[in-house]
Amino acid sequence: MSARWLEDTAWIALALLIAAFLLFPLVLVVLFSFNQSALATLPLTGFTFDWYRRLFADASFWPALSNSVIVGVAVCLASLVTGTTAALALARLEPGRATRILHLLSLPMMLPALVLAIALLSFFVRALGARLGLTTVILGQLALVQPFVIAIIYARLQTFDWAMVDSARDLGATPLRAFFTVTLPVIRQTVVGAALIALAVSLDDFVITFFTIGTGNTLPTLVWGYVRTTLDPTINAMATLLIVSSIGSTVLALWLSRYRG
């Protein structure tokens, strides 16, 4: 055995151990959501859907789900429009200048979520005097999500052939018509992938939502409320739904955007 082979094997083993350490709690949450016993302990005592039935019968679940869907769709659409527009503008700039602007726009997702949430809360309440609610949650999440959309679409536009757009403009197409008939069909899969990434981040967000929602709940804040008051296994069922929705939309987004690492 060569030293290089042993080194590669060690790194692979370490990576697998880290992945297992990170994924094992999620696997347990999913397993316990189907466990017949109310105790979150191994071994499992049986398979059941009772916790999901109890969750769907809970009157507080559906308003939280509705709020999550409203916020997620709004953030997804808003970030798609603003993010695509910004990425198109950056793609037309000199690469060095565009990179500096992109770094500046990416600051919100580099900041700790707690710092960003407190800053947004102070801005909404003290500077704007706004009433906290779903609107402030949407605006707060938009600040976090939009850099992801811009970065993903901008990366795709790096290999875009702008000569096609110039040809369409020479043939009399307006800038808007050239975008919808030439640019958008080419980058459509990336745009949809970026939108799904935005949706996944929005559905999973807790910190910004917790600080900016005022009254009411989304699914992550509802889970937090349950955890503080009870260890009811319906929490595992709700967490499983969040895990499936987040991972599902992310995997679909990566496939649509042809992500290659």
C-alpha cells in the first residue's frame, strides 16, 4: 500500500464519519416520527402514522403551514425577480467590478443569522415604525435569500453567449422581448433551481422569522414553541415534513441548475 492510498483512505473515512455525525440526528427524527412509543428511545416499538394524524388534527398546525407557504412563495418570487435582474446587470459589468459588487451583496448571508435578525428587527421597528407580521418576515428573509439567487444565476450567465441577445436586438426586439425569447429560455433551468433554493432556505428559516413575525407562527417557530412546552412526538412528525420539503426542493434545484460543485 502506498502512502498516497493510505492518506486518501483516511480522508474519505474522516469525511464519512463527519457526514454520519451530522446526518444521524436527522435520521433519528424521521425514525421516531413513525415510532409507536411516545418515548424517543431505541429500540423502536412499532410502526405507526398516529403522530402524523395527530399533527394534521392540531388546529395550530394549519395556520402555521399557511404562513410558511405564503412567506416561502412570496420570498421565492420576489428574490427571483430582483435576483435575476441583479445577476443580468452584474454579468454585463467588467468581471473584477462585478465580483466586488457580488461580495458586497453577499454580506447578509455571511453574517450570523442572529446579528442579521436583530438588525432587521431594529430597522423595522425603530427606523420604519412598521408593525411586525408576515410582511416584515418576507422582507427579512428576502435580505438573506436574495444573495443565493444572485450568485447562482450570475454563475450561469458567465458562460452565456450575449451575441444571441445582440442579434435579437438588431432584428428589432425590445430588451424585454429579447429577455423572454432569448435569455430566459437558455437560463430557465438555473432560474427555477435558484427559486427552489430560495424556497428551501425560506421554509427552513427560524431565527429571522422568530424576530420579525410578531404574532403568529410558521412551521419552524411552531416547532420551537412545541419543544419549549412538551416532548410530544408530533414534533418529530413536523420536523420530518420540514426535512423532506427542504431536502427535496434543494435536490431538485441542484438537478435543474446542473450543479457540479
